[in-house]
Amino acid sequence: MERLIFDAHAHYDDEKFDTDRDEIISSLPEKGVFAVVNNGVDFETSLKSVEFSEKYPFFYSAVGIHPESVPDMDISRLEEYIDQIESLLDHEKTVAIGETGLDYYWDIPKEPQHIVFERQLKLSKDTSMPIIIHDREAHGDTLDFLKKYCPKGLLHCYSGSVEMLREVFRYGDMYISLGGTVTFKNARVPVEVAKEVPLDRLLLETDAPYLSPVPYRGKRNDSSNIIYTAQKIAEIRGMSVTDILKFTKENACKLYFGV
Ligand code: NI
């Protein structure tokens, strides 16, 4: 099977993989998976991402601090956390800073989230590493930060509107990724987005173990399920599944590997 699936965003360090992680990961290439970018959410999981990338040839790592990790931090020691993250950036298979961003769904104070996100945007600029951004119910502020920093990066599991999409591409060198939500029965905006996003700006992701596409909605997700998301987007755009997989793989290689 030709390996065309590039999973732009996943979390295989999650405890949901504790019982059979190696088995699942090792089976991915024969199911068509070309590459996976595992994302850290704090130093510990970022280090795990780097370890996976050493163990599995097709794994790459993103290292960063997620907004949901902010409540566990002592913000006055932010530079120490950043130094830790920065120490992982030199690794040959680290391809991005992330996952970082803003989350207004959970009750997490906004100000420290802004400080931690902004510091990583600066780090991304200083090191020329792409940044992987989580935006959950924080579209306005996320856009403001994009305007301010014009980063190169990925707005992962994009949940904004078509109107916002046009704004996103005006600032910096941004891509978006779509995952299982586009296949959900009640999906309306993600379907519009899948139709409108320029083909050279689209990536596919799982956010595994979360957000499994139909027909596995609610079950544990893994990168081989990207085929269902690709099928849905192919149907929406009137294209072949192979073409969707090829274009999104090319875009991910461009973003993460610079080729
Ligand atoms: Ni994630």
C-alpha cells in the first residue's frame, strides 16, 4: 500500500495507548501511514514525543506547552519552562513548537494563557520553527495574536468559520488541519471550511486518541483512521481520495520539513 497518510497532529503518549502503544504504532505504516507528528502538551510529554521520534522512523515531534497545562505552572518561572522546551528544539526530528494556543472552553484564566502562548510565538519567530496552535472557543484573541506575530504554523483541528479562514491566511504563513469532526453528522461549518480552504493550505490530522471520524466516532482514534476524513473531504470537494492524501501530505512536508 502506498503510504500517503500524514498525521499532522497526534498524542500517542496519552494513557489510552498504554496497553498496546507499540503494537498500534508499529502497524501504522502497513496501513498507509507515511508520517506522524506527536505533540507534547508540557515538558514531560514533549520529551516523550522526542523519544517516540527516536524509536519510530516515521515519527516526528512537536514540543510545547498547551493552555490546559498552564494551571500547573508557576508563571514566574516561565523562562525555565521555555529553556526546557528550547533544549528539545535542536533534536533532528523535532519539527515544530506545540501544542500551544488558547482554550476558553475550560475555566482557565486568560492572562497566563496569553503570556505562555505569546512567549512560544516569540520562540517560534526566534528559531524559525513552525508553531502548532490550539484555538478552542478563542477565535478573536487567536486572530489578534496571528496579526501581531504573522507566524509560520498550523491552526490544528480548525473550528473557526469560513470568514475567519480568510483572515488566518492574511497573516503569516499559516496552514489549517482538519480531523474527524468534518465527518460528524452535525458538521456544518467544518464541511464549509473543507470546501473553501485553499488546497495548498490543508493538512489532515487525528488529534489521536481523540475525535475519531465516523464510523469510529467515540472510539479511540489512530492515524490509520485519517482515510475516513480524507474520503469525506474528497466527497465534499469532488476530488479523489488519493489526490486529497497526496496534496495534504505534500503540504505537511512543506510545513514541517521545509521541502
Ligand atoms: Ni492536540
